[in-house]
Amino acid sequence: MSLAHYLAQLIIPINLMAALFLFATLMLIIKRRKLALTIALIGFSWALFWSLPIASMWLGGHLENQYGYKNAEQMPTADAIVVLGGHTANNRTNWFESLDDAPTRTRIQRGLELYEAKRAPLIVVSGAALDRGTSEAQLMARYLRQQNVADDDILLEEHSFTTKENALFSADLLQSKNIERILLVTSALHMPRSMAAFEKEGLELIAAPVAPQITPLDTSWRSLWQPSMRAMNASRSIIKEYAGLLVYWVRRWI
């Protein structure tokens, strides 16, 4: 696995806390007690912060609310709908509930809703085969065909492994067909980075995110500040997005 993969795993709160606790133990062994205590407190504080639902509401909500959600019928029309592969928090409708397959709304379902509402005549599905098997694009195209979408209305982009590549390869495909105005579909959390990456490719964009997921049912003061393992587990997607935005900005991809 690449260094980037290990670094991505390290910023997950529980993993970073464990790594810092291990380092603190080594500092204790060499009798650097104050340093050991500081490192341990940093690790504990990082994990505690992300275990609080209010942390996800604040930082995750900031990203999710940059582009508002509208029903498909309320969206403007475009030349094509572009659906990015991947999912967030297992597509659960609410991060603070257990996963229930029945009410989930995936990115491709959102794309289909827009298509059926006649917001655009074409759907571009973007995503490579992450496990060297069937590509995400093929899986999404298969779903669309099962829902009676005509093959002529589906375009596949099967080479992208990252958001940057989603934008680059989709833009190449669209521009080859003289398509410039698109409805971009991804999770609400992922939308800011996706919009920035696609804008870099010179496309005219309309954000069409899946409905926000960071919406706790119980918004009482106590529940928002009560540590939750589910909140901590879900936080990895939020941290990943902020890390991704930083990396993309440093590399001038956005």
C-alpha cells in the first residue's frame, strides 16, 4: 500500500490516538514524562473531539451546506448529468442512525431521479474498478439499465480513481461530444471538492448533491455533546474531505 494510504488511515481519530499513545509509552520508557503526557493528551483530545456529534455538525455541516439540496423537479436543466462513483458513510441517510438499506439514497439514485425529471438527456457515470474487477461506472450503468434507461443515454468513464481524475476524464469525454453544461452528482460532503475540481476543467456546473447526511434527530444540548462511537466512526469522511481539500489546494488541482 502507498504512503498516502497509511497517512489517510493515521488521521482517523481512533488510529491516531492509538499511535500517539504508543509514542507516549516510548517517551515514558526513556523518562520523557512531560512529553509523554502532552502527546497522550493530544491523542485523547483528538479522539474525544471527533466523538462529539457537535463536531460533525459544525465541520461536516459546513461542507454539506455549501451547495443546497433541491428536489429533482426543482433543479435547472443541463446537457448531461455526471454521477461520481463512491459513497459516504455507507450511503446511510443519517450518520447518527444505524444503517438501514431500505431508505438509502445513493449517488446513482440521485442521478436517476434527475434523469427521470428530464433535467438532462444523458447520464455520465464516472469511476474505475477499485478492486480490478467491475468498474464503478459499469455497476452504475447496470443499475440504470435495470431502471429502463436506454443505453444511448448512458456514457461511461471508467478510468478515474480520484476526484481529480473524475473531473479530468469526464471533461475529456464531455468536451468530445460538445457538452459543457452539467448537473454534478455526488454526496453533499464531497461536493465542494468536486465542484472545485470540475471548475478547473472549464465546465459549466450545477451542483446536484445527494441530500445531506449529517442531521441528528435529537438536537438537544446533551445529545450533541455526548460522546458517540458512531459519530467518531463517521468522522473519517469529514476529515478525509478537509485533508483532500488541503492536498488539492497545495497541488493546485482546485
